[in-house]
Amino acid sequence: MGVLDRLILSDNQWERIAPQVIGDERTRGSSGRDNRMFVEAVLWIVRTGSPWRDLPEVFGEWNSVFRRFSRWSQKGIWWRIFATMSDDPDFEYLIVDSTIVRAHQHAAGAKKGLKIRPLAAHAAA
């Protein structure tokens, strides 16, 4: 059983996500080779918790995938996808459980409390 046998997105889910992505025939400039496979690569990283360097070659070169992930993050694409899919019960695995999130050993000693500011990209949406 290979990586391609364990892809996450159903056709219905991809149809809901596709209008939110950039870099396809609808946008000017260069476009990504396969947006769906790129989203699958990011979901593979999220699901496995692996470092980017361990991304299977079937998804493409890990550094290219990471740079594209970073560009989408800066442009708020992931917020749009999350907003689109947040009502989908099949995406329950995206819920972050505090038992799997590790804080740095110095995270407990913050001075003057935590100041939370909304992301600029999220606030603009």
C-alpha cells in the first residue's frame, strides 16, 4: 500500500476547496502543477507530524512544497480553505488536541502575560 492509496480528500471535498486556491487556470501568472496533490501533501504533513524533509517524493520536491505552503499562508489561503471546510464533519482530524501539542520548555515563564493579536490576513478577510 503506497502513499497514493491513502489520500485524504474526496472529490466532493476538493470541489468545495478548489475555488479557494490560487495558481490554477483562473489566475494570471504561473500556476502550480497540481493543486489537489499539493493540498494532499500538506494534509500528509499535518496527519503524520513529519518534518517537511520527510515528505514522500510522490508529492514533489519537499522544499518546493514548503515554499508554496508558506506563500499560501502569507496570502491567507489556508484561512479561506478552513472557513470553507469548517462545517464538514469528515475534517474532524484537523482538530488540534492539546495532548499532541508540545510547548517549548521556556514557554511557561512568560512575563507580562500573553498578548494575542489577530493575523492581518485573517482580519482583512
